[in-house]
Amino acid sequence: MNGLRCCASAGCLARGSGALIGALETAISRAELGDRIQLRPVGCLGPCSQGPLLALDPDGDLYAGVGPQDAETLVAALARRLHQGSDQATPLEWAPARGERLDLRAPFFQRQRRIVLEHCGLIDPTDLEQAIAVGAYGQLERVLQGWSPERVLTELQRSGLRGRGGAGYPTGLKWATVARMPGARKVVVCNADEGDPGAFMDRAVLEGDPHRVLEGMAIAAYAVGADHGFIYIRAEYALAIERLRLAIDQAVRRGRLGPALFGTGFGFSVELRVGAGAYVCGEETALIASIEGKRGTPRPRPPYPAERGVGGKPTLINNVETLANVAPILREGADWFAAIGTAGSAGTKVFSLTGHVRRGGLVEVPMGTSLTTVVLEMGEGAPEGSAVKAVQTGGPSGGCVPADRLDTPLDYESLQALGTIMGSGGMVVLDQSTDMVALAAYFMAFCREESCGKCVPCRAGTVQLHGLLERILAGSASRADLDQLETLGAMVMDTSLCGLGQSAPKPMLSTLRYFRGDYLARLEAP
Amino acid sequence: MSVRTLRIDGRDVASGEGTTVLEAARDAGVAIPTLCHLEGLSPVAACRLCLVEIEGSNKLQPACITPVSEGMVVHTATPRLREIRRTVIELLFTEGNHVCAVCVANGHCELQDRAVDVGMDHARLPYRFPDRPVDLSHQRFGLDHNRCILCSRCVRVCDEVEGAHVWDMAWRGEHCRIIAGLDQPWGAVDACTDCGKCVMVCPTGALFHKGDSVAEKHEDPSRLAALLQARRARQEAP
């Protein structure tokens, strides 16, 4: 049977895939081919910047820039081929009017290794049966029916999986810590408060394969001894919220979530908590406060959430992508996972490749892949007539990698050595036209706006730092102002209460490290 | 209670388990400046004035919430910490509109005292002169947001000691503001018992008695500890 998979994630929807799906439905029913062509809305297909994207089965072809005007010709071409009686042998003689058939031999596709996104773009995220058909909840069932929680913990620890939210804390160790805590009631939280500018990895996972995340949460709950979970998701992710709500409902009705799962004594329920627009609520102690219905402000750690989290109960907090790695690790084994990537950073990482790059979108590559590979080969470099100046990773908590250091492998330690971080996976490519001072000012304005206001250095320091950057941008700053910028930046990093303030000066200090000339050129003549 | 021995600025100190570094230092006669901290209220570690260096830790730790541990070596007044404290005070002064010469708390102000302690003779950062309101709707008290340093002592004392929870922190970042009730004029909030504890614990002239003129606010926030002690003694009396 012929199949059409059309991306119905936020990126392609914004580029008109909703209308395309509607037009295809009409065309298929008009041609009375509903039983021979299966049309499915799916999650992210990859090169978002070229959407709307449409994949054709069984050919495996991927078409970019497909519009509703193409529906009639596409269905006609499929009909012709069906009448010839050959489903697969002959390539389809069709091309979208303003789009193209993508060359899947391009590095953008060839260099990927899809583990987290393995089913993203293949299944209809609103259809639990399709997810189950490709193995969803299979690992949960297997674990519940024969594994001890300790065995799950050991497997996770051996896999070398580290937190994908940014800090890279060993996931197995985090699970084991929560598992060891006394207390009959524990909580598992999925942090889906993805808020870095330019980052949309977690959104794509939630929109494209929500059951994968729910399964990861349930396995985590079994391993640490929790019976209840929360997904904390930002309100801006309307589609992901809708799909998660549906996925939770479906899973409960189908006995994949809820009491006594798979005939065992283990039960696990999941609640959705929608944020109210505060970036700082991605910080785990602020996130906990927000789940509890309190003002979303961080508190000092210790006590860590593992000891005292939601409602005072021991709480495990993992990021979306971390949890999405759990099922494949258990399915294929810890050794398999540990062999992917580098010694210190196992597995793959999903990046959202954006900015001044010819081919942007969602990519998943093994850890240790170089930035050159991701940005210059897969992303095909800066647009015509320009060149890459730097790559920003880690959003407002990260920094820049200058063009001459693009050979850096993407792993936690290498990026840290350059003064930036892996972060959650936002990767913004900046070309020669980028004003690095303006970039630093942009990120400082972001932190100034998103500071919760609790501690003095972050609340008042970011304002002063932003003011100094504005002054440099206006060309009215002196050498002394630049010195003050660096001194105050270091002070805010050293003294702020939570990660937001502690990393707020990082994008600025990183641009000062690699592009000091951009700053000096703007200072007033002494 | 088991005892922990540690060193604070070269002095050997013995403190009970669970004691904070701040308490241990004060018992030993080592002064660590604070603003948001007040004995009798839950600690929030927000002002960052009490940050200290602890050997073996690369992060500065707030003394007000860090428990003492055996063999801990604490430095409370290194050049780095002095510079940080001065900057914190400067950030507070430049963020609000603190004009001592016309303030009710002049001469009895903790912010002013800390500025003297840290040697802040001038601000190296530009003053921001924010436009902030004054709430005089309460019969007996006033709230001048220009002088507020957002230490949240009033919020905590009203919630934790008086049990009225009149005050809250609203908005974010530089827009943070203390609000009464559901962001109502103070005088319109029925929950207020007019007890005046918020005025008593306010470190500056932000909360004041109506009728007080320049330098006439003579509150002593440390009275809170005495008040709580008296309350405990009465509750425990047969």
C-alpha cells in the first residue's frame, strides 16, 4: 500500500502543512483511493526550514516545499502508478510545483543516527496503536514482568546516559539516588519547559512521539519506586500539550498508564502541568514550586529534589530527551548504547540547527560528531556569499564556538573547555554579518527579563550588565566600562542563587573571549 | 546534640550539629553582614551578602543556610568577598531611590549600616532612578516602594509569625514589587491585623509609621527574636 506521511509538527504546520493534509484528504477521497493510499500526519521529518515536508512510502522519498496545490497532481501520479499495477518498482513520476524531491544521500540525512527520533516522522502521534506497533510500552512491559528495579538502575548506569537538559548529570546515578531515598511516595517529573531561544528538540519529540516519553517516565518510576508523575510543559507549546493530553488519555484507557500495569502490582499515573511563561521554571527547584502552585522561584540546594521535591517527596526530574532514551537503552542493552558516541558522552544528541545556515532543522547525531560535520556538512554552511562566524550553543546559559574551532567534537567536556555548554541542544549558526556585541546584549536582555528577582546579583546585576552592553552598542562606552562589564559579569556568575544568574553572563563573556575586537571597535576613543 | 568543630577566619569554633555557619560565626564574634536574614524568620539566601568561602568548595556558600560540618574551614572576609559585598550594596542602592537625607530610617537603616560596613563611599554603577509608587492607604502605616530592597522579611513575618499573609512578591526581575493582598492598596486588605510587625522587621524606611519624619523611624528588627522567645515561653508555661 502506498503511504503518505505529512509532517504535522509545529514547524511544518506554520508553513502550511495543515492545508496540505486537508487537500490530500480531499484529493484521495475524490479519486476513491482511500483504501490504497494511507495518509498519515506524523512528527518532525527533519529539514524544517524546507517544509512543508511529505514522505512517500514505500519509496522512502522525501519531498520539500509541498503545497496544497500539489495534492491533485500527486494523487493523480500515485493513481497512475497503481493502475500500472506496480506499487514500488517504478519511481513516482511527480514533483511538487514549487518544491523538490530531496536527495537523501545528503549529509543532512546520512550523518544522522536516530535513536530518540527513531519513530518520529514514522507514526501518527495521535494514534496509540501505531506507536504500539513500533514497540511503544514494550520495554515497560518487559521490565515489569521480569526485571527488578535494581536491574533497571544498573542497566541505566552502565549505559552512560547523561542528562540531556544541559548539565549532563549521569542519569543512572540520579535514578539510583532517588531510589535510595526513604519514603513510600516518590515523584517523577518530566521537564518539558524547553525555553532556550532557538531550541525545539523536546517540542519535536513530544509532538512526534509522545508515548516514548511517557514510557520512559513509567520505567523511571518503576526503577525509583514512584507512583505518580508530572510533565511540566511550557504553555507556548500548545500542540505538544494537546498531543500529550491525548497520549495520556489513550495510554490510561489502553492500560499503559494507571493502576496495576500489565497485571503487576505497579501503577503509575501522569499529570500535565502547564507553565505560565517563566523561563526560570525550567530550573528544577523553581519548577517544583510551580508544580506545587507556588511562585516559580528557585531555592538554594541542598536539599536536592532527590531528597525533597514535589510536596516534600523524593523527586526525580529528567528532561524530555533523557526520558526518550530510556526505552531504546533497555531494548538494545547498555553496551549497545555505551558504544555510541564518546567514552564520556554516550549515545546521540538531538540538535535544533537554526540561524544562518542553508539547511536548518532537527538532527540527531552521535555524541562526538564535530561541529564542522553538523554545521558545514549537514547544515551546508552559511547562506550564499557569507561564511560562518560562530555557532551559539546552550542558549542564554551557553556561549559561542568561533569558526576556527568548529572541529570541536560535540561532547559535554569539549564544549565546556571552550567556555560554552552542550545545553539542551539549541544550535544557532551565526554568519559574518552578526554583531557579537548585539548578540551578547540580546541574551543579557533575555536574562534580565527572565530573572525571577529573588536574589540581588541576578535581579539588579543583569540590568546593569545590559545597560553597559547597550552603552557599548551606542558607541558611548569607555575602556573603564568594558572592565566593569567583565568584573560585574564575574560577580553575577559567582554569587547568583540559581543557574539562571550563574550562567547569565556566559554568552557575553564568551563573545568577549573570542570576539573582543567587536567590543573594542565600539569603544569611545580615549 | 553532637558538636562540630570548625575554623572561621582562623578561630577555632565548636558548634552544635545543625547550626548554620552564620550562627557559628556570630557566636564566635565574627561579623558576617546580612540583609534578608532575620532571626525568627525562615532563611531565603536571597541578598547574597553573607556568602563565604569554604575551603574545598569552589562555590561561594550563603552562611545563613549552610550547616556547619566537622573540620570545615571558613573564610568570611577575603578581598574577593569584600568586593562582592560592596557590589551587592551598590546594586541595591542603584536599583532603588535611596535618599538617606529625607528618609524616615536615616541613622537606623540596615542598608545604610551595611553600606558603611562595606565602605561604599560612592556608587561605581549608574543610578537607575526607577519610577516607583508610595502606598499611604493604610490608616497607620505607609509603604514607600522607592526604599524597598525586596528582602521579603515583611512577606515572611506576616505569613510565618502573624499568620495573616498580607504581603506577597509580585512580577519578575527588576519589576518585582511587594504587594498587599491581591495587589490592592494596603488599607483595602481586610486580612491585615494592623500589628505592625512588617514595619518592625523592615531593614529600611520602605515600611514606616505614618507621622514619622526624617530619621524618626526607630525600629529594631532584632526585637522579633525577643518577641518570639516570649511567645514560646508563654506557650510552654503551665
